[in-house]
Amino acid sequence: MATATRTVTEACLAAQHASHELASASTEVKDGALRRLAELLEERAADVLDANAADLADERVASLDAALRDRLALDRERIAAMAAGVLDIAGLPDPVGELLEERTLDSGLELRKLRVPLGVVAVVYEARPNVTVDCAALCLKSGNAIVLRGSSYAARSNAALATIVREAVDDANLPQGAAELVEGGERSELAELATQEGVVDLVIPRGGEGLKAALKKVATVPVMYAASGNCHVYVHADADLEMARRVAFNAKVQRPGVCNSAETLLVDVAVAESFLPGILGDLLEAGVELVGDAEARQAAGEVPVGEAGNEDWDTEYLGMKLVVGVVDSLDEAIEHVNRHGTGHSEAILTSSNEAAQRFTDAVDAAAVYVNASTRFTDGFEFGLGAEIGNSTQKLHARGPIGLRELTTTKYVLTGTGQVRE
Amino acid sequence: MATATRTVTEACLAAQHASHELASASTEVKDGALRRLAELLEERAADVLDANAADLADERVASLDAALRDRLALDRERIAAMAAGVLDIAGLPDPVGELLEERTLDSGLELRKLRVPLGVVAVVYEARPNVTVDCAALCLKSGNAIVLRGSSYAARSNAALATIVREAVDDANLPQGAAELVEGGERSELAELATQEGVVDLVIPRGGEGLKAALKKVATVPVMYAASGNCHVYVHADADLEMARRVAFNAKVQRPGVCNSAETLLVDVAVAESFLPGILGDLLEAGVELVGDAEARQAAGEVPVGEAGNEDWDTEYLGMKLVVGVVDSLDEAIEHVNRHGTGHSEAILTSSNEAAQRFTDAVDAAAVYVNASTRFTDGFEFGLGAEIGNSTQKLHARGPIGLRELTTTKYVLTGTGQVRE
């Protein structure tokens, strides 16, 4: 692999150089590269699987837990899913060149505000080889050069996939630097990547809290932190309790390991006794560990609920545990959500339009749901076609990070010799 | 002043509390507060001028240079200009509540993407009391609570103006915490302000490089750095040279102390000898110190041009000095601008549509001009009605920071019990 011997700085500079050409590549050329990438993924699946088998055979992998090993493992089906994802991205509208504003200024200048690529996007990720392809495809489509820094556990898989990406880029006559892979593993390389001021325009971490914390310490270039989600489901006094039971169950249990799953169930005191025994019984049966405040434990009836500690309200369990609280009012629920939430996804169950309006106005989060599961916060579900993560920041991008969120803007002003008086 | 005895943290928490109410304040109420503010500025002008006189009489002020003393000084006219600015802001469209997207998802969820306030915006600034009023008005209109941290040199003026702002806020039945003033002067207080994670949503520095550097060291909350501008004017081979002469002169001389003025003049080798003697003569006559590369010095003819050092190409003079270079081609000009520019405002003079297109495509800056002075990069000139600064960052806001740039978005999703399969 040519990439393996480059320094991080060399890779970033190559990406920057490529980014200038990529910024003015036509939609047709970029989509051509993506279609070729999808083809090559199918054609070279055997190479990728061999590389992946070598990664999995590494003795260090035995020390990973089952979930991480599963994320690292590829098979024909997963490769086909990557290829399908790339074709989906090829089918999305190109954000680059979108005319956002156009007007004639008092001075006579013709102002246009255009969407343009960011330039160089670096993605640092853990042992999930599919991220290599997903993120490269999103960056290519949005006209950005990408610097990929994966995990050393997936080094062979990532290298095999990056080779395919670079071949597709080359076949489309786009510059090789459009997709650079740097070796993962060393924290010093993470620092080198995250301090490329004026070269790397954005770093996106795709990984756990450890990776984010490591990045926070060293980064001097902008970072878009993918979100942790301490999400709440609040059952209002006027809720349809059957609907609330299905939604709360789904928000907790359907995929508890992801950031948009619920960690806290808040129930209005008016419906606590009628609602809690049913839903808590369902959750217990599904294997969810339950803790709660005194009122919730009492209202739970015969369902055993442990005593919640203060820290439970601020914990993203990312697993089969839920904390349950009883609130006296809509305002108390809003206050609780704003104090303990992480601004990701928050839901109210209510038949009252007024309560729904007040909750969606006052809750400070990227996505606020009325009568639906928090689990829908996702670029695909939101119709963005794809996502590179989900932002709980308020600046630049809030919510799923799709193609548009990988762009910036440029004002172009055309005159006839205007000068400022 | 009640504000004078509060800690920075207390002021920020009061602002956060107020921000929740402010976020759902109607346009009518916010504009009412702004109109009242304009009235009070006129009514209380004498109080403000007394406070300003006391600031100016402080013995420390004598040590300030003339330009800084001038910025600190208020008179009736400047107060009237502040009031007029506030009324202008009252007349602008309210960005809050703007519906940015609306669609029905495959799941049946009704998705809306709404513009919402950021929450709490902190502005740190130097001895320019007008910033107190300008920024408070922009934040009020955009539904944000503001924490103002001015310079101790302007403490009395700022306090007098903040009192008026708070009275206007109160008269409109908006919460007092909507505008908080904290004492300036201590760097420890700057750090306290810039580390209010989860409370302050954005810090905007309005000041010189020293202030920005101090903030960069300590800030953990997002900061939008107002730009430095190493701006270029490039005279292409196909330029209308008479127009180029007027535009280059204006870009340098009309107000050399601001960030959108030009610091470098690049001239295509094809027109260097015919163009340079005229424009350089104009500039010299206006009092501009000239330095240049060997080719420019030779093409300058009888106009004396000093020898440019390497550092000149990267210096924002912010004064009556200009560096002049000759380039061999459009591509060399683009490369020079992208290497040395700060991404603020860049201009090409050309009659060639093709050259103009290539320059505006390839130059990586917030604003790119064809046949006009760089001096137009400004919220007022761009029709934003006002600005709180100018961003050369690529994330969130690029170019003038107006009302919209002080907002974020929120997805609101309304369902009928949807769960994720």
C-alpha cells in the first residue's frame, strides 16, 4: 500500500491538493466514481474478505468483546450492503453549486451565495471497516477530499477497501489524493491529524467516548462531535396510553446500543399508576433492568424497580437498562429533559396539541418527537439519504450529518467596477 | 449596577434561564423592546454621555492611542446612530421560527426543520461602547440572551448603556437575564466566561488578535472568530485597466484599518508595465508605503517601491502599506491567494468570463469579487441589515454574521405512534 508509508501530514497535504480539483468536479464525474466503486466492491469482494479474515485472525482481536468483533467482521452480504449504500449516495442530489441566495445589492453588485465543499474532511473511526467506504462515498459526492484514519484492528480490511476506493477515483480521472488512508493506532498520529490547521477543514470522530475525549484534548482544527444520546420519553397526562406503551417500549428495546434509544422514561403523575405497571412489565419481560424514583417504584405495582441513584438520570446506558421517573407537570418534564438530556432526541406522548407545542418549543434538542419513538433520528429515516454521524452541537450542523452538512458557502460578487464610497 | 456584583457564572446562568423564555417570544414583543431601546437611548443620552465622560477622564485612557480613544468616545451623533441601528434591526425579518424544510417521511412522520435561537451568546469586546447596544439588539431580535463582557476602559459607558437595554427589555415584559453585563478587565473572567459548557452556546470576540489569542487558549465553548483579512486584488491580463486602477486604489485606501481592505496587489505580467506606474503613483500620492517583488519594482518605473520580505505576503498591515507582486498566470495568482490569503475577501479584475469563473471557483474564501472592491464584505452591504462580525471559518457561518447566523435549527417530528421496525 503506498499509503502505509506516508506520514499523516503528507497524506493531508495530498488530500488538500486533490480537494481543489475535486471542488469543481461535475456531478456526473463524481457519480461515475461512485458507481465504479460499487462495481469494484462486488468484483473484489474476495480480496476484501481475505484481508478481513487476516484482521480477524490477529491474536489481539481475541481480546475484543463480541460486539466489537461483530462490527469488525465482513461477509458477502455486508459488502453488498456497502455497495448498495454507495449507489444510494450516487443517486442523491449533489449539494455542491446549489444557489442559496441571489440578489442585486444597492451598490449594483450581483450577489450569489453558493454551496461549496468544505475541502478536506478527516474521519477517525474504530474497528468498523464499512465506515471506510460509507464516509469516502459521502465525501466524494460532496466534493471533499477525505483522510481516513481507522483502527489498527481493521488495518488490512481498511487498506483493501481504500485501495478499491482509490482505484474507482482513478478510473473516474479524479485525483488520487481524494481519498487518503493513514495508519491508525498511535495516538500521536491522531494529534498530528487533528492539528492540521489550514489543511484539514473538519475532523469527524466515529467512535466511543474515549476517542472523542482523546480528540478534544489535542484538536486545533474544527471537530464535529458525533453525539451521545441521553434520550427521554415523556408520557403526558393526556397521552394515549396504549400508543405510549408501544412507543416507550420501542424507544428502549428495539436497538438499545445506539444513541437515539431512550434511557429515561418520565411519566406524568396523573397517569403513573395506570401506565407504569403495563409498560414496566413489558420491559422487564424483554430483559430490561429497571430503576426509578420513589414515586415510580410505588406506581410500578408488582413490577420490581430498583432505586435510582442521582447519576442514573445522566447516564447513557446504551444497553438494557432504563430509569423511570414521575413528574408533576409538563413544565417539570421539560425542565428535567433540558437539565439531564444531551440535546439528541426527546419525545412526548400526548393527545394535547397545546402540550405538544409547548414541549417542542421548550425542549432544547436536535430532534423533538410528538407521538413517535426517538429511534427515528437518522439520516436515512430523515430522508437525507445517508449520514456520516449525528450532531448534538448547535453550530453548523444539528442532527443527522448528511451531504449538505459536509459543505460550506461562498459569496460570489460580480460588479462593473464598484468601489466603496 | 446590580450586574457589577454578580459573578460571571451567575450572569451566564441568569442569561440561560432567560433564554428559554426569549426563545418563544413573539416578533412583535422583541421588536417592541428594540423600539423602546431606541427611544430610551435618545431620552437618556445625557446619562450615557456623563458616563462616557467619566470613562474618558480616567487617567488610564491617556495611555491609549488616538484611534482607541476615538472609538471609546461617544457624542450625541454616535448615540443617535446607535438608536437608528437598533430601529433598523427592529425592521428586519425575524429569523426565529422560519420553516426550513417540511416533508412526510416514509414512516409517516411529519418532519419540520425550524430555525431556533442558539440560546446564550457571549460577546467579548474592547473599548467600543456601541458594541454593547449593537450586539444586544442583534441577540434580542434573534431570540438569544446575551452576556456582554466589555473593556474596563469603557466600564461606565457600558454600564449606562446596559442599564438602558435592561430597562427596554423589562418594559417589553421580557426577562431581565436577556441582557447581562459582566465586568471586563480580568483575564480570569474571560476564562470563566469561555468555559461555560452547556450554558453559553457561542462566544464572539470583537477585538484584536490579542483578545482572540487569549480566548483560543482557554475556550471550551464554541467561538466564532471574527476574521483577520489578508485580502488580495488581482489584475488579470484581460482587465479593464482604468477600472482596475480605481478598484485597487479603493480596496487599499478607502479605509485601510479594516479587515476587508486589500493588503496585496497582484498583477499579471502581461499588464504589469502598463498598469503599475499609474496605480502605484496614485497610492504613493495618497501616502501608501509600497513594497514589492523584483518584477513589480522594475515594472513600477519611476515610482519607488521597497523590497518585499517573505513575511510581507502574509501580513495584514491594517494600514497604509501595500505589497505588490507580479504573477505569470491566472493559476499562479490563484495559488498565491490560496496560500497567503486568510479566506476573507479576494478580488479579480478581468473582462474574461472564463478567468472570472475560474478565479471564483478556485479561490477558497468567504467572498470572491469580480470587478469590484473587496471593501464590500459587510453585513449592511450584503443586505443582511446588520452584522455582529465577519467569519472566515468554514463551519456554521462564513462571511458576515447576521441574524440568521445567530440561530441553529431543530427538527420537530409529529407522528401517530410510529415505532422503528
